[in-house]
Amino acid sequence: MNRKKKINETLKKRIKKANAKLNKSTKPRYISKAERATLDDEAALVTETVDATSETITDSEIESTVN
């Protein structure tokens, strides 16, 4: 009886592992601290450039309305 039980347990474990591999994980991918810092720096640069371009656009619009 023990031999049959042991075989069934190992087969069930294999099936369980195979099913776990097929299912996608809902857990987000890990991002290291250094990678997060670089992403934050890039985001800051993008916002600075957007702010600078919006300022130049408003300045040019003001000049065109004045002229």
C-alpha cells in the first residue's frame, strides 16, 4: 500500500508543478533599487523637457499675440 501511495503522490506533485508552470503569475516583476533610481531619473528628465517645451510654446504664443 505504501508503494502505491508514494507513486501516486509523486505523480500528483508532477502534475501540480506542470499546471503551476502553465498558469501566469499575477505578481509584478521585481525591479531592483538601482533600476528604480535610473527610471526615476529618466522620468524626471522627461518631465523637465516637457515643462521646458511647454514654456517655450506659451512664450511664443504670447509673442505672436502681442505682435
